[in-house]
Amino acid sequence: MARPVNPYDRARIERRMPGARLTPLPAGAEHELGRTYLSGYWHQTYTVEAIHHDVPIWGTTVTVLWEDGRETTHSTKLDPRCDYLIET
């Protein structure tokens, strides 16, 4: 079960994306291309730009664009306890 969204995160998202809904993720959820998520750990939103399957050592990785403009590639899975899908 997801913990409540940090009020600071919720207010920031509502300012940037009026009308956005934060949807809890089910157990085992995987990143989807083009979707936007809230990282409960980093307290930032990001959009999935690419999904790379069968990467040696890491398995599946995702390239994401963070709300501050950084682009990174990582293999961190979604955490349904603290991450949310953002639907606009």
C-alpha cells in the first residue's frame, strides 16, 4: 500500500500540471514509455523516454527526463510503496 503523497510534492505537481492525478501503483508495476511518475524517494517527477531490455548486468534500464531537465538512465524499479503514476 502506498504511503500518502508528501504535501510539498502534491502542491508542486498541481502548480506544474493543473488537474493531474496521482495514481498509486500496483505491486509489480513496470515503467511504461511516455508515462510520467513521481519518485517518492527523490521527490521529483520524471518521464520515461526509453526502455532498454536485456542490458548486460542490469537487465532492463530506463532513460528518463527529470523535472529539472536532467536526463539519466537507471535500472531502479518502481516502488509501489512510495512512487505514483501521474495522469494528466
